[in-house]
Amino acid sequence: MAITQGMHPQPAIAITEVIQQACDDYRHYIEFILEPARDELEGKVRNDEVKLHHAFGANLILAHSVDYLQAVRTAIGIKETRKDLVKAFDEKFSIAGAYIDNRKMELIDAINNALKHIRVDPVRYKKLGDQYGQISFKSLIEDEGGVVCHIEKYRFDYCRVVLLAALRALSNWNFELAEDVLDFAQGHITFNTITYSDTYDSDDPSTAIDRMIELCSSPCMNCEEEAEDCRCSQYVFDGEEGHFDPLHSVSNEQFEFIMDQISPSYSRS
């Protein structure tokens, strides 16, 4: 997935020794833990070679990324509990997705706690339990080279839908300075998927065919697989059968515009 970094100018924060250390720790975590975990899991998913312990390992690494980010936020005076940060994590750090939008880190954290405590505390995770049902370390199951999350009204590829989306959102950064980490930790840098219209000059007719090809071969919004490789129709989300949901959407007006550029004689009856 290609990304852009959207930065919003913010008042400068004086870099103290404590802030510098927290930022250095997070940069180290990205470079030596998150990025290798992402690359390894991407390879295993691509080759259908994921074992249960691979998924739990990546899940644990992601769950702990909350602590490193909270350390940065605490260093600059943001007061919040870890639970509050986890709850707002997906929105702050743009871990999107079609079926489990804005709940990924909560689920990651719950699965991690389930592995540690065998079953998730239904009181501590009441809202999550209301949505997903009882979560335990048995909620993840190996299935034909992948790992499926199987809980009450859900059955889906946990690595494609949850883990890879979170790993990419948190590791696809090249932070050079403490200030860069601070911007991210405060939610001032966003992780964005580039749509087809961002890739090419829409006013250049010579790119029209390329734009139409990319539009018509859009990957799935949920699992980021191409249409022929998407397995979402095999899975269940909130009691409903999943389906291929293209990442790139286009209006009829845009479609007509591109077709006119490809062939000026094009007309639609």
C-alpha cells in the first residue's frame, strides 16, 4: 500500500531529555521490531504459510506499540489511561478497514490479553464483548495457511483484516527527528491510502488508460487483496457474509470523464 503523510502545523514543543528518550525508543521499536514483524508477516500471508504462533507474535508486538506511543504522549504531558488510548487508537492513528473500522486496536489488545489470561475479562471489555462475544486465546484458529478469527458473529482472516492493516499503519514511517515522532504521537500525521486519482494527472489524456486500468483492478478495501485473491466472501462480519469491496470508488461522472479521454467518440446511451 502506498502512503502519504499529511502533516498539520502545530506549536513547537521543547525537546527535553525525557521526550527525546521516549521518541528514540519509539523510533527504535519501529525500525527493529515493527518493520521486521510487518515484512515477515506479509511474506507468510502472501505464501499462505502463517502459523498460529506467528499471528500471536505479531499481535503481541502491536499491542505493545500502544505502550511506546503512550510513553511519548506522557512525556509531553498528555494525561490518559492506556485503556482510553486503546479505545481512541484507530481513529487517532488511522488504522482503517471496511468491516472492522475503528476497532482494530481494541481487538488486538483483547486478543493479547486473552492469550495472557486465557479469556478476556468481560467486565473490563464489556463493549467489545457486546460486539464480538466472548474472546479467548482459542478465538484464533489456523486455517489453510492462514489464521482465522472465529468469534460469535465473526469469522475472518485475522492477519489480512486486522494485523497487516495495523502493522502498516504504525510502521510505514521514516521518522528522522524527535519532532516527527511527536507529530505522529499526537495524531497530527495521518496514514492515507493513495487513490487512483492521486497517482496520475487527471487532466492528462495520455494517462486515461492507466487510470482506468487501476480503477478497474482496485484491491479490496478490507483485506487489500486483488479481486481474484480476495476471500472476504468466505467470511462473516457481524453475522453478515462479507464481499469484495473495492478500495477505489468512482462516480458515474468520473467514469464518463475518463472514457471521454480514452476515446472522444465515446458516448453512453
